[in-house]
Amino acid sequence: MAAFKIAINRWTMPGDWDVKTCLRVAKESGFDAIEFNMEFSGAISPATSDSDASRIRHEADALGIELSALSTGVYWQKPFTHPDPQVRAESVELCRHQLRLAQAMGIDAILVVPGIVTPDVPYDVAYERARAALQELIPEAERRKVAIALENVWNRFLLSPLEMRDFVDSLGSAYVGVYFDAGNILAYGYPQHWINILGTRIKRVHVKDFRTDIGNIQGFTNLLQGDVPWMAVRAALEAVGYQGYITAEVSGYRLFPELGLRHIADALRAVFQS
């Protein structure tokens, strides 16, 4: 059985922790890696220079912890599929910065929300706008050797594993794949089915738990507290030959956050490294 590397998303940590604290506590909590996020402003943003981004890489190396991917939430506000062409152009530019920062940090995959279907953005329109944006970005991803990993998320878009598979394949680049989130699927599917269908297109994996008896955004919970079929997820990842990071993206503990991080690492080890 494979032993995966475990990681933690920086959003699970208190917002007032600086980069060095996040790196140190992630290492002390037992994670192999940490996933940082590009924000509109702050320590990692479009304004961050290559040298400052590279410094984070050196700090991580000094502490003996890896950087698993570069995530972001900016595409919720500025999606590739927005009705305004100016916003769509800004979205593509944000992705260019994300690719640049990832390369400077020695990271070879970024998380991207591919688009959002809304009352003003029909599904077929979102599909074509997302494809157009990604086709524009592929040359940069290939040049920087950083994969664009599209997340399955509650965006009313790419709602089946067959569609996600075919959408990725239609772009024709090894540098476009999937950032698979096992917890996000439970509202409308089974993670093991998605994994088996997406196969080697999966570049990274996010995990959180989800209570189907709640069924809405309040149903997300920390690991091993919901209905994710954890051992089926592990078996499916092993079956498709996935060897990347398993990154927890959860709320963590409001009180004693360091204790929460240790518990999250313990849960990940129990499922994915035992």
C-alpha cells in the first residue's frame, strides 16, 4: 500500500500567523508539507516579487518542510467566466501571477477554480469562457512547468467526473489537470468514482469531511467526523497510481489551534500513511 505525503492548507491556521510561524508549526505538527494561498494582498499576492516568493522556499527548506501547491480563493470574485470582459482579463492575469509565484516558490501545481455558473452566466457560456481562458494560459503553464489543477467545487460547473475528464482532455496539455477535493464531492457524488474516472489527471488532492445529513455548507467538518468513505478514497488513489500530496483544507480548532493541527495530522496519517 502506498504511503502518501500529508499536507495542511494555510487557511486552517490562525489568520494572524506569519509565514515563518506557519512553516514552523506545520513542521512541528507532523505534516510533510504546507500549502500556501495567493490572496489579493498580503504575504503572497500578485504584488509579491519573485525574490520574496523564493525566500519562502528557502525558509521552508531550512525547516525541512515541503511546499505542496499554491492555492487561492481569488477566482470566486474574479472568475474566468465573469460577464464583464475586463474582469475575465483580470482573472487571467491573476492566474499568470499565481503561476509565476509558484515557480518562484519551487511549486509545480496551482489550484484554480475554473469558473462559476450563475443566473447571468449560463452553463454553456461558462464552459466556453473557461476553455478560452485556460487555452490562453497553457503556454505560460508549460513554460514555467507549473500545472493548472482545476478544483471540483460548489460552483455549479463541471458537475460529473465524465465532464471534468473530457473538459481537461479537450485542452490537450499535460499542464492542465484536476485538483480533486474528496469532501466537496459528497453533496452530489462519490469520491472513489471520481478518482477512478479522473485517474492520472489528478495533480493534487484536498480532503475535508462532510456530513450528508446536514447537506449544506454547514456540513463541512474536520477529518473523520463526517461521511467521506476514507478507505475507499485511499484505495482508489492507490489504484490510479496517485503519488502526490494529501492536503487537509479544514477549519481547524478555534481554541488551541496547534492541538487541532496535531489532531489533523494524526487523522491524515491514520488514513493515508498507516
